[in-house]
Amino acid sequence: MMGGMGTFGVWTPGFGWLFMLLFWALLILGIFALIKWLAGEASSRGTPAQKSALQILEERYARGEIEREEFEQKKRDLSR
């Protein structure tokens, strides 16, 4: 058997370093992608979605913080 080198023993001296480099590059990229995904998921859980100015105005009116006239005026101002 060709000096105990096996079937792929002839290719190892020439391309072994390439496969090792590819393996480590993929492993490192996978770890970075996992960290980025986990960090993005954690930050999106704690931050509520941004509301528009009109939504905030409607909520204030619904809670009774502002009167109808003030609501209508601010709504007109926002639509300009």
C-alpha cells in the first residue's frame, strides 16, 4: 500500500494546509455569525419598536392627556 500513506496520502502534502486553513476560517466565521445573531436577538427583545408622532399623539388623546381641540390642531400640524 504505497508506504502506508493510504488513498489520499499523495494529496496531503500539497493541499493539506489549504483544507486546514479553510476549516479554521469557516469555524471562526461561524462563531462570529453566532455571536452577532445572539447579540442582535438580545437587543431586539429589550427595545420596543419606534412609534410615529401621530401614534404618540393618538395615545395621549386616548389617555386624556390632551383635549380634542389640541389633538386636532397637533394632528393638522403633523400632516403638513
